[in-house]
Amino acid sequence: MKTVKVAIVGAGFAANLHLKTFKRLHGVAVEVIGITSKYEESAKQFCFTYGLDPAIIHENAETLIRKADADVIDLVVPTWLHVPLAILAAENGKHVICEKPLTGYFGDPGVPIEQRENVGLIDKKIMLKKVLVDCKKIHDVFKRSSTRFCYAENWVYAPPITKAKRLLQSSRGKILEIRGGESHSGSHSKYASEWKYTGGGSLVRMGAHPYGAAIHLKIWEGMMRNGTPIYPRSITAITAKYREFLDELPSEQDYIRSRPKDVEDWSCGILTFEDNTNSVIFGSDVTLGGIENWMNIHASNVRIECKISNNNSVMAYAPTEAQFKNEYTIEKIETKAGWSHAQPDEEWMTGYPFEMQDFMECLLNDREPQSNLELAIWTTKAMYSAYLSAETGQRIEIPKGFSLD
């Protein structure tokens, strides 16, 4: 069995998810040889939880990336750190696994991030230009480098999506429309409420999944049909901040957890591709009933509905909260009373083991992953073009390169 040595930057939710996934791989062993976190206690707890030697803890990300004897740097850090740390890793000859989204606009880098205010009110054209600069910077560095960029867009690897691709390949039908979205009743994280930390609201935080999957499907379709990828061409979008009038409701009428400050909590984009087909993408922080990840594909001779979550593989009923209080059912559910979509293996259904399997095999066999830097850049350009469209009320041409000119 071959071994890949991994150094992890971050010790939060996503880091735990990645570590658990590493243990499910076959034909390859993952050895965690380094970790760092903004909070040393988090890194120590991470090591304790997974039986790792605390001696692998590094003081900071820069030291770990430069000095750790790692094959790959796993970036599970806030989005505003993705590009600078990925570039540092490539410059030090290390592959990168990077969580979604790739990057965003986070305000004036000359001001400490904690002191930035109302970043979400900045002109979206300024945001898009800055994002394009970051995309070009990371594109150029990895083009020169011999290292791989693995974009952790797990929807690309979710079993419902991979099955849909096999069905489409069998039917040879043309994809005419893709509808998809991610929704729930709001993030528990205080950082999700401010643009300076997340680079946007529901459009970026949640829309990144369906945007990425839809773009992947059309690129894949073009390659399958005639060897030419089909890229996004333009987008029209709208966003909303429903919290503004929910605050006036009495508590028994408001079960939405979302508390946005300068970000949106609902979005819808119509993404048009080079072949004039379309994808309708939703991202919502105002949807009750647990997390909902879905993608429906309408082709010329077939129709495929993908329920990533929630799905009815296990339906569980309880008369009160008490019966299931000690057992997980589904992410972001408001109550465990009544019927629940109790997911038997949420990580498997959302594609995480297959994602990491592909990444490790790519690094060992020197090939591109299915979810790569190209997909990360196109997804980012589409989402920030969507923000500009929502602000101006106009359809926006998505830049083919890295400039609006």
C-alpha cells in the first residue's frame, strides 16, 4: 500500500471531516505528519481525538508549509486564506487540497480583518475585478509548478451525480437544463453573517456546491460528446436579505436561524453556457426542514433527479425530541420530533470518500483530479458575476480570462 503524507492547516469542522474520510480510503494510506491551527488548543484536541502525536503541531501555517515533510497541504481554513496559502504550498513544491469556494472578496487587505466594516456594500464590479486578479495569480503559479491543485468540491463525487453521469453517457442525450440548490435554515457560525469572513452570503457559501457541480457536468458533457468542454458564458441573478422583515415577526413565527449582517440569505442564478443551455441555481439560508442538496438534470431523451440530501433512504418517526436526542439524523434539522430524513451515511452520499480517493490517486499517479483548479476558477467567476448581475439588474458576461476588458 502506498502512503501519502498530509499536513493539515486548520483543526475545525472540515479538518475533522477530512481526517475521518482519510481512514475510509482503499489502496492508499494517508499519514498526517503535520497540523496547525489558529488556536493551539484546537490542534491539541484534534491530535488527542485522532491519536496523533502532538509533536506534529506547528506554530503557524507558513512554518508548516515550508518545513513539514508533506506531499500535500490540506487547506481547511477560512476562504480568505486559500489563495495565499495555496500559492505558498506550490512555491514550496507541495500539492494542495483546498476547500470550497476557491476565493472571494474580503475587503481592504491593508486593514486587519476584524476591523473591516460593511464589506458587503462594496461595488460588486470592484469585487469581481479583485477576484479575477486572485484567480489569475493562483492559475499562473500552478501552471508553472509541477504540483496539483485538488479542489474539494464534493458534489462532483457524490454518488447521485456520478450515477447521473453514467446514465447520461448511456443515453447520449444532450443536457438542456440543470436545476439545483443547497438550502437550510441558516448557519450556526457567527462568521457566516459577515462578508469579510466568507466572501458573500448564501450564494457563495451554499451555491458553490450546485454551481460547481453544474459547471462540472457541462464541461464533462462537452468532453464526452465531442472532446470540447462547454464553459459558462453569462449569468443573470437576484439576491435577497429576508432577515430584514423576519425580525418583525413574533418568535413563534420565526424559526430561521440565519442572522446576516452585510450578506444575502437567499439567491437564484440562471447560468447560461456556451451551447445556450441553462442551469438554475438556488442558495438559501431560509429553508426549514434540514439541509437540502439536490440537482435535477433535464436532457433531450432522459430526466434524472439527484437527491444528495435530504433523501428518504431512512425515514424515522418520533413523537417527541427525546427519542432521538442522542442520535444524529440530518444536518440543520430544527426538531427531531415527527418524521426525519435520518441519513445513514451522509459523508458517503455527499461524496467525501470518493473525493479524497480521487485526490490521493491523482497525487500518486500524477494526473489531474476530476475536481481541479479549472473548476474552482470557473465556479468563482460565475458566482461573482452573479453578484454583479444582482446589483445591476443586468445579464453579465462571465470573463473567459482574468479581465473584464
